[in-house]
Amino acid sequence: QKHDVDLKKIVFINAVGSESKDDIVIMPEDLTKMSIAMTESAKKLKDVLIIVDTISGFTTHHSASLINRFVASLNDKAREKDYHILWVAIEGREEKKLNNSISQLCDVTLNL
């Protein structure tokens, strides 16, 4: 509320597994359910920005190639339906290969 952010326009998709009454809780192993939840949330709201923090954490449950297909599929849906996705990734030696391949699927890459 401090910055005029309407919390009714924010949907939290929780992939950590901790329960919260306002979150959509989806286990990170289930990329199909996560994709559906993200797509359905984007349909309900205008001027949508989905933030995925962090895609690097998905490597615990999925191969780099599956994560790449997941990112590519959601990016295609976002472009088609005119919304945006911000993929947050950890920058480290172990994540470098995954980050390089995901960056090829994104319009912009920022290094912070």
C-alpha cells in the first residue's frame, strides 16, 4: 500500500511448499501445474508481469533441457497473450550453462 500497489492485482505462485492463504501452492516438481497456474493468472489480470524467482532452483527437480522447454513454452504464451515474464536466476559457476541457454530464449538479459 505504501507505493500504491494494489495487492489484489498480485498473484503469488508459491513453489516452496509453505502454505499461505493467499498463495497458489504448487510443488516445483510439477511444471505442468505451474504453467497452467501462470497462464490462468495472466488471463485474470491486465498489464501482467510474472516474476519467477528463481528458475535456478528448478535444477533440483528437473534437467536443464526440460527447464529450457518450460521457459520457451511460457515465453511463447506470454508473447502471444501480451504479458511479460521476468526469470530470476542465480549467477554462479554451476548455473552458468543453464543461464546461458535460458538467456537465448529471452528478449533481454540483465546482470546485476
